[in-house]
Amino acid sequence: MTDDRQTIGVSEKSGSTLEALVDAGVFSQQVDAAKLALSVALAHGDEPVESQERTTKWNVGTFDQNGDVRELILCFKPECQTPYREAENLVECGLRRLAEHLESHGQLDLEVLLNEIPKSQEEDAQG
Amino acid sequence: MLKIREIGIFNFGPYRGKQQLILGEKDGVTLVYGENMRGKTTLLNAIRFALIGKILGRGERTLEPYRLMNSSAYSEGEREFGVALLMENDGEKIEVRRRCTVGEEPDRKLKIDTTAFVADVPQSQAETNDLLQQLMPEEISRFFLFDGELLQQYEELLMEESVAGEQIREAIEQILGIPVLLNARQDLGEVIERFSKAETREAKKNQATEKHAKNLEAVVERVKELKKDRDKLKEQEQDLADKKAAMDNALKRSSKTQAHMAKLEQAEERIVAIDAKCDAHKEEIRDLMKVGWLWPAMSKLREMESEILVAMETEAQKKAAANRARLIGELAKEAVEVGKCPVCFQECECDGLSLGDGSENEDPDSEASDRQDEANRIRQLSAIKRLLNHPDSGRAVTLMEEIMAIVAERAGLKQDIKDINLQLESEDVEELKQVQANYGPTNSALSECRRALKDNNRQIDEAQSSVNALRKRLRRASGSNQSEEMKRRELAEATRSIFEKSIGRFRDELRDRIEADASALFKKLTTEKQFSGLRINANYGLEIMRDDGGVQELRSSGAEHIVALSLVGALQRNSSLTGPLFIDSPFGRLDAEHRKNVVKALPGMAPQVVLLVYSDELDLQMARTELGASLLAMHRLERRTATHTQIDAN
């Protein structure tokens, strides 16, 4: 994992989305919103694409103080060798989803956001 | 007896140009019909303006007279309006003219020329003022020219400590002539003071009485000072009472504005409360979101957890099957080698048979890989369990739902505030705020002033007792040598005592007469047979008595109206001044039967009665039937345009 990222950055557009999310008063810091975005992208099974210029926001120590992010990514992608690179790309994907969510709902609607996550076949069968 | 013969108006309110209403010389009832906004109240105001120089709006609010210039005439460049009353007072012809000239904008300063003519002879300004004051003192005009809808204010007479009630009571005493006696008593007080001074001066010359005279002089001086204080306090009390009454009126007038402001305040307070709740919710959500970022991934993690558990179970079953196969193989091999089953010890023939020990199918590489997989699964399961060990999203979802409800409520409240502010733009909020701010301090100052007045009266009584005691001593010390001044003072005091008693007796008699007259009229007016009459209180307030001897506590608007009309009729009958009765909207909320009774009673209430009514208020046919020969004339106020009403257009 030597090639892994030491910092996490976001694109300009995603930076604006982070600001909007914090301004809505639901997050005390942008890092909480960024991690939510990551979690959303993982839950949707988004395939992260490495692209465009990003501005560094956090070093990985700040971004993932207790290692939960790394652990989550490795749970979903056990073969992954560069979990923070993956994390950075997932944050970008997730923030695009959150930007669309804000656009259509005007605010962060947690219930809608969680209900939009595709259910497993088992859950579908139950519910 | 004062009668109005003719009313002439010029560009006054909706009355464009010069117009006349002739009332004639006979006693009886005149009806003036006019629908809403045709100028009935303005006609009453024109008479009030001619007689006392004031104009009242709704709720007894004094209006600037310039507002009564006909607006069409004004916009066409005319600047004059006015009113003239031709009257007869005890057989003497009197005319009063008030001509008004409106100044230019923005001040519209008004110049008013008032002239009275007695037997066609013009009077000086001072004579005019005296004449008008004599004809219709402002304080009692309320009993001659009034808005029927305001009759309910007489209910205030039943309330002790009511400022409005106190003012009405004073006006009632004025119309009944009590001030004549009060003035006489006051004048006698001044005479006593003058004689008393001379008496003391004389006594000081005599050695035997000098000491008592000096003491008396000092105490009399103290009484004088105390009385001066009392006068000042009374002035102050009157001033404060007037202010309070004006504020009460302003508050009554602005009840709509007050309701709007209360609603506004309520909405603003609610916004502050829900904002605080919203902030607290957001604070809690922010804390929850520090770990809540995991929620979207939770269901997948749970899915993974159960997949791993299933895989581990399958692997365990697979391992158990392999173990079983290996054991059976080992047992079979032993049986072949020994010729006996190691489990049941039966002999077996297995010559030449060769068996493996069951380990031939085992792949060492596959076993290592399985162990690695198992270790991975255990590690992954442990990580998943740790990640799942976070609070779920339920609380945050609830908080967010509440926040969204708050946001919606807030938007509604903001819209309400906007609407109320829009309404308040057309209302005098500043005046109301000022009244509300001043009301408490004025009320406290009035109470304080009344306390001081009570205290002052007590001190006067005490000082007066000392004066009386000292006078007795002085009299004793004078022996048989009583001065002329002393005799004069004693005579003046005896005379004042007669007036003192007569005031009380006169008041009592008047109250009895008013109670009797008002009761008689009330019984004619009311349709309720169980009401036996009215009972008067010290303030001239009237209570309705039932025939079982009880007091009717709850009174409807209609009952209040009938009681007030009874009081007005009784006052007219007992007044020292007899005049015309002009009533605007006389029937208030009275039903048909009560209206009929009132109409029937009108000719007995005053020699000249003029009713300003709208057509639905008084049926002309009924009025003709009930009034008979007492109905003198019927006039109509006809609409020409919105700003032009014509009296008797046809």
C-alpha cells in the first residue's frame, strides 16, 4: 500500500457541495459530509473514477482518525491496495450524488437519501 | 327651550354647495333617511360644529374640522365650507354661523369665523362665545346630539372608579343644574375666608384674645395652603383622568390594530421558539453525523456480515464431512489389516484388499488456502462488527423530519407576519404603541394622585377641626365682646351649611326623580314583562330590577340600549336646559318590537326629536302608525355622486 494517497482532495464543484452541506447546519465539519458522501457511493456500488484536478482538503490522518474509513473500504473491497486513493475517488462520486440530492430536495433529506440506497435481494424479498 | 328651526350647510362633508334642512316650528319627531355613507353622521357633526365648534368621528374621536370640507369642491379649487343654524331659544330668534376657510397644502390650516345673531343683531366675539356656552355647554351636548351606537358607554356609570363613568356623571350633574349649588357653596367659602381674616385681625388687637387669634391665623393659613395643594391635586387628577379616558378611547378604537399586533408578537415569539428548537436539533444532528456518515453503508455491511457467517458455516460443515471420511478410512484400513472390525469386533475376510487411510484426497495447498480464507473472513467479520457497532440513523431521521416541519411552520409564520405588517401599514401603530407605553404610568400616576388627594383631604379635615376648636376658644375669650366680623363669619358659615345640606338633598331628590322617570320610560320601552323597573346608583348608573326583587346582572346589547335611552329621556325631563334631541342610528341592535316601543316613546322624550336613520332601520309605515300626528316630516339624503349628497333631491 505504499502507493496510497497521503492526502484527500476534492474537485471545485464538490468543494461547493461540501460548503452547502455544512451551511445547511447538519454537519459541524466538511470532513463529516465528505465521509457521508463516501459511504453513499460505496452503498450505491459506484465505480470510482480517477479524474480531474482536486484541491487537497485533509491529510489522511485527519480524514480518518480512527481508521474506520480504511476499514470500511477494505470490507467492501478486500483486494484494494490503496484504500485512501479509493476513498478520495469515492468521496468525489458521493458528492456528485449529494449535489443532485440537494438540487432536487433543496436540503439534505436523510430519510430519502437512505431509502434511495439499493436494497439487497434478500431485503427486497422481505420488504 | 332651545329648538333648531333650520340647518344650512355649505360644502360640508358630502353636502356639495349650499343646502338646507328645514325642521319647522312645531313640536314632534322628524325623520331623516339616508343609507350608509350618505352623511347622517356628518349632519349631526354639522350641528355639533355650529354649537360647540367640535367634530366627532367614530368612537368619539375628535376630528380636524378641515377634513369635513367637501372633497370635490376642494379639488375644484373652492376653499370655503360652513354651517349655519337658525334657532329659537325661549321665543328669541338666534342664528349661529361658522364659516371655514381651508388653507393651502400641506398644512391646510383652517380659519374659522363664528358669528351669532340675536334677533338679527350681530353679536361680538365674546358675546357669541358666551351665548353658545349658554345654549349648549360642550359637557352636556352628549345628551342632545348623540350617536345611538355609543349609548352603551352609559354602562360605565355602573362601574366604580371608571374614568369614563366619572366624566359622564359630571356631565349628568351639569345638565341637572347641580353646579349652580356647588358654585354658591364655593363662593360662600370665599366670603367666610374674608370675614375670618377680618375677625382674626380684630382679635389680635385685644390682649385677651391675641394669643388665640395668632394660633388661629397660623392654622387658617395652613388650611389655606392645604386647600391650594388640593386644588392643584384636583387639577392634576382631572388632567390625568382626561388623559386616561383619551387613552381608553384610543385603545377601544384600535382594538383591531391591537389584535394584529398581538398576533404579530405571537408569531415572532413562535419563530424565536422554533428557531431555538431547530438549532438544538441541528446541534444534536451534527453530533450524530460525526459517526452517522456510516449509515448509507450499514445495510451492505449487514449483508456482508450475514454472507460471511453463511460462508463460515458452510466451511465448517465441509470440514466436518472431511473429518468423518478420514476417520472411516482409518477404521477400514485397520479392519483389513487385523481381519476384525475395530468398532464391532466381528471378523472379516479382506485378504488381498488394500485400502488407503482416507488422506489420499487431501490437497495440502487447498487446506492452506482454506485456512487463509477463514482467517480473512474472521478478520473481515470482526471489522464489520466493529463498524456496525454505531448508533443507527433513527434518531437523526426523526430530528430531520422535525426540522423540516419547523422549516415549513416558519415559512407559514413569516408569511403571516408579512400579511399582518401589510395590514398594519394602514393602521396607526406608532400611536397605539405610544398609548400602550403611556397607559401604565398614567394609571399609576392617577392612583398616586388620588391617594395624595385623600391624604390631603384628611389633613384639611384635621386642620379644620383645629380651626373650629380655636374659634371656640376665641369666642370664649371674647366673652360678651363679640366682634361684628365674628358675627358675619358665623352667619356666612351657617348659610354655607344650608347649601351643603341642600346639595346632598337636591342630589338625592334628583336621583329619585331620574330613577322614577327612567323606570317609567324603561317599562314603556322594554318587551320583557318580568323587568319591574330601574334602580339608580350614586353615579346615576341604572340597574335593571326584576319583579322578584333581584337585579338583572347580565344585560344584552339591546337591554343596554333601552336602559341608556331611558336615562337620556329622564335627564331631558329633569334638565335645567331643554333642547332638541338628535339621534344618529337610534335603534342599535334593537328588535322590531323594541323599535316600535322606542318610536312610540320618542315624542315624550323631548319637544324636538330628529332621527337620522337608514331605511332598513326604521320602517316608515310603522313610524307613521306609531307617531301619528307627532311625525312632523320625513327628509331624504340622496346620493348624487360618491362625494355629493343632496337633501330632499326630489
